Amino acid sequence: PKIDRFLETLGERHIGTLQNVTVDAVMQRIAALWPEIQRPSPRREERISILRDKAFYNAELAFSLIESRERR
């Protein structure tokens, strides 16, 4: 579920599960997406920026928790 949510955030979907994914399926998906990835995409950049901001926020929360425990 975590990976599915991550992919949804990027506007993508998975190509299989650990039980059924194949190297061929992965390579086909990479080949299909490669030209698109090479082109600038404001929407993709916006989604990545949102994820980056969330990651920094989570890191700040973690540091705050560590600092508050150290003060005790």
C-alpha cells in the first residue's frame, strides 16, 4: 500500500507485485516512460516538490521529537 500511494502521488501505477512482476515488464515500462521523463513536465515537478516538502517536514518533526526527549 505504501508504494501504491507513492506511485499515485506521482500519477503512476504499479506494473505488478513481488509475486508476479517480471524483468520484461519492468524493461517495457521503462522504455515506454523514458521519452516522457526526458521532457520537462511542470506537473511532475510540482508533484516531486510536494513530496520533497513532506519529506523535509517529517524530518523536522523527527528532530523536534529527538530534541524534546533530550531535554527531559
